[in-house]
Amino acid sequence: MTRLTTLFLSILLFAGLAGAASKDTYYNVEVLVIEHRLPDLEGGEVWVKTDLSDLVTELRQAGQETSAGSETSTLGRAGAKLVKDGKHRLLAHRHWTQLGQVKSDSKPVRLQDSGQTLDGVVHVYQLSRSLYLDLNLALGSDKLRLDRPDDAKTPVFRLQEHRRIRLQEIHYFDHPRFGVLVRVMPVGRN
């Protein structure tokens, strides 16, 4: 190899290694949970008692602080329109900023409503260059008792999803009893 080729390859290798050291990427995450008050959506389904042990385990790992979602955000305006018709009820609207990390380094975020009928976690994490979202939510018609699930006298409706998500898009997760809208944006964008 000539000295010029060796020098050129060294520069390319150094540039590649320098580019591999990525900067920390932060994301704004917004989640809106709406209860459907549309009995026709149930389609005569029979709801059976469900095991909540996986959810209880995830709730113990939750650690990210959240704040109330903005009424003027895209999801806030969508929620206001849905609630206005009386066929939906707002359960939770939360917002937080988090570092893009692999699943093992990131923590799930706990979502609850004020009446304690909704409880669960949202977990946003990075895998390679993609973002993923895991939902594990439970909704009861009465106050949830996740610490003593055997005491539950009413059915518990579950929404468990795992999905690759794209930045800046609104993602919808559906269940006959409730739905979840999620939007993830890079920090600095609205």
C-alpha cells in the first residue's frame, strides 16, 4: 500500500469511529388515553378475568416523572374534540421528555387516571436506529386494586401492544373500551 492510501484509509476509519460516538438524543413523548362510551363497539364480547402479574411487575419498575399534557397540543385538541361529543371520556393526558436509550437502560412511565380506574405503563425505547413503544394498560369499571388483583369484582380490560413507532407521527392503539394516542417528537420540534 502506498503512504497516500494508508493515510486515506486511516482518515476514513477515524471519521467512522468519531461518527459512531452518537450524541444523546432526547424525545418529547405525549400520551392521551380516552375511554369509549360506545356499547356497540363491544360486539357482544365476553370479558374474562385476566392475570395482572406482569403489569404489577412493570409498575414496580416505572420511574419517569410526567406532567399534564397541553390542551393546545395536537393530541390535546384531538382529545377535546372526542370528549365534546359525550361518547368518550378523557382518562389521562401526560407529557414527558426522555433520553433515547435501549430498553434495559430506560424506565417505563406509569399512567393513571384520577379515579384510579386506569393504571399501567408506557415504555419508549431505542433499538438500533428505531424507536419502539410498549403499552401495558388496564382499565376497570371501578377503582383498580392491582396490589390485590384477586379482590377485583369487576372485569379488567387490558391493552398490551408492542410497536415500532416513527417520530412526529400520531400512533393509535385501540381496544373496544379505550384507545391511546401517542406522539413522539425530537426535542426542539413541536
